Amino acid sequence: MILRDHLALVRTRLANERTLLSYIRSTLYLLLGGIALLKLEGFGDLRLVGFLALVISFVSILIGVYRYVTLRKSMTKYYRPPSVPLSD
């Protein structure tokens, strides 16, 4: 593998990690927003939106982790060092 290909794989791995962190950040925002909406008094209609935000946050983290693991597994075959035959 030449250097250009190796650097492209490293960039892809870092982009994958950055995307996972973005999913985590979005999940935390949805979670905090859902909890805040559930704690509001006197706004019965917003409780439904709060529950919806909690459900979407749970689904979002599942999708993010699934995509991260899937791409990570597909890239492992490129990251394995080539087998070096043992010399006698």
C-alpha cells in the first residue's frame, strides 16, 4: 500500500470517528431538550414533543453506533499489516 492510500484510510477513519461524535452530540441535545420539555408545567401538548425527542435521541444513537461499527469493520481488512513470511 502506498502512502497516499494509507493517508486516505486514516482520513476516512478520522471522519468516521468525527461522525460518531456528531451523532453523540445530537443525541445529547435531543435528550436534554426532551427532558426540559417534559419538566415544563402547564404545557400538556409539549409533553408529546418531549417524549418524541427522547425516542428520536435513542434512535439517533443507535444509528450512529451502527454506522460507526459497520464502517470500522469494513475498513479492518485494509488496516491489517501484510503478512511477512518468516525467513529461515
